[in-house]
Amino acid sequence: QVQLVESGGGLVQPGGSLRLSCAASGSIGSRYVIGWYRQAPGKQRELVATITSLNSTNYADSAKGRFTISRDNAKNTVYLQMNSLKPEDTAVYYCNVAHLVLSDHWGQGTQVTVSS
């Protein structure tokens, strides 16, 4: 079964940037949807951005213009480039594929903290 591991989180000042990585342990097939999600303390998990095997992307309003989702098929990795970070971006960030979201299977995520 495919396994996804998030990395790249950390502490950054407002206005700074981070690039998160989502590495798959094996092939996820030729057709997929991968999303980045985040969950702040006391709040529901929310979808931040998605990318498909056809390279279509979609973003939450909060991410538009600041975040970019991309993939590197050779490295079996999906990225989330986050620029102009704000304190309200502070959350645990998760990546997942559609069928694992539907089965409520999540990894550990990676912590992003935006603070001065």
C-alpha cells in the first residue's frame, strides 16, 4: 500500500516561506488526486490545495496567490510552496490521496508555525 510522509515544516517569521514535501513510498498509479490539508488547534481539518495526475490544481481561498502545489514524478513527491506566510497559517499540514481520505487514514503531518 502506498505510504505518504510529510516533511519540511518548521518555525518561520511572518512573511517568510517554507516548502513542504510529501513523499510517496511507491507508485500511486497513473490517475490520482493528492491534497494538502491543515489542521490548527481547536479547528477542523481543511483542504488547502489539490493536484491531480493530469496536473490540474486547485486552492482554498486562503492559499490563493501565496501557495503553490506541484509534483515531481521522478521523485514520487508532491510539494507545497508556501510564501508570504501569516500567523493564521500555523497548523499541522498533511498530504493525502483521495481513497485514503475517504477511509480516514492520515499520517503524522508536519508542523508549520508562523510567529515572530
